[in-house]
Amino acid sequence: MKNIDKVKKKIKLVKSKIKDNEEMIYLLRKENSSLFGKFLKYSSELQKLEGVKR
């Protein structure tokens, strides 16, 4: 019976860790999306400035 409880605790711990990791992945994707938007904005701005130089 003790072994069953140990295994159940381990399973619960692993599930919790998976959930935490999924949340972290979601937040990182959200941040990357925002950063990519800024990258596109600055790239466009740079192209306009370089176009003015020529």
C-alpha cells in the first residue's frame, strides 16, 4: 500500500511540473510574439530611414 501512495505522489508531482512547464511555454510564446512585432516595426523603420539616405 505504501508503494502505491509513493507512486501516486510521484505522478501528481510530475503532472504539476508538466502544468507549470506548459504555462511557462505559453508565457514565452506570448513574449516572443510581442518581441517579433517590435522587430518588424523596427525593421520597417530602418528601411524607411535607409530609403531617405539614398
